[in-house]
Amino acid sequence: AVFVCGDEREARTLAADLRTAAGREPVLLLSREWRLRPGAVSSREWERSRLAALYTLARGRAPLTVATADALLARTLPPDLLKSLAVALRLGERVDLGSLTERLLSAGYARSGQAEGAAQFALRGGILDVFSPGMEAPVRAEFFGDEIDAMGVFDPATQRRTENIDTAFL
């Protein structure tokens, strides 16, 4: 079911009501945050939440969707292309870091010194930090050679691991 709302406030209210009534989290697809002045500070949260919502929709895992009309009218990637750009990292898996780096770049990730925001990654030796738009926090994958030896979610402010994980979807 797709519920279309007139504005973001109405969409967030309806999503909260559906969460309570249905007992499941609806996908929330909102319209773009516009920057009217060049250089104005803006959040990448819109991009993160939109990509996560579109990926969930592309995989057919959105029984409830709440969207604004503007969000539905915005152009986006075809679902098959979006799904083909996704990659899963699994603990114990062998991965060529050079190929993975190229794949992240071709998917629109930006290489930086630290992964602090959505769609950023940092590679330092055998440690890959990556902030997937589909996740609330970045992931650190530690490699021993070409094998993922350890993986966990970390806090970008403290750089400390908050949770160990076995799989990360980027």
C-alpha cells in the first residue's frame, strides 16, 4: 500500500500512525531539500533516507509506503540499476579491496579521510570504513589479507565500535 501525502509533516505523522497501528515500520519517501544559495550548508540525510527507501522498494520489501507527491515525481535510478550497484560484505568472505573501491566509486560513494556521512568511505591499509545510505551508522571492515576478519558498526564521532556484525549491505 502506498499512501500519498501533501507535505513532509503529514507524511511523518501518517508513518508514525501506521507504525503504531500495523506494528511494522513503513518506508518513508520524502521530497528533496532545496538549497537556494550556493555553499549553503545542507544535510545528506535526505539522500541517505531516499536511497534506503528506494532500495527497499526495488527489492519488493515495502508492504507500507508513505510518500509526498513531490517525492514520487522526482526522477531516480531504475530499480534494476540500483539493485546492481548494491554489494554485501560478509564476515570471513574474501574481497579484492581494489575492485571493491572501484565498485563503491562507481555506485556514487565518495572517498574521504573518514567516513562521517552517507555514501562516504575511507580505506586505510586493511581497514575499510564505509557509511552506507541504507544504514544508520558506518561500518568498519578489518581485513587480514583479502579476507574480512572483523566487522562492526562504529560511532563516527568517537571512532569506537558499538556493535559487531556479520553482514553489511552497501
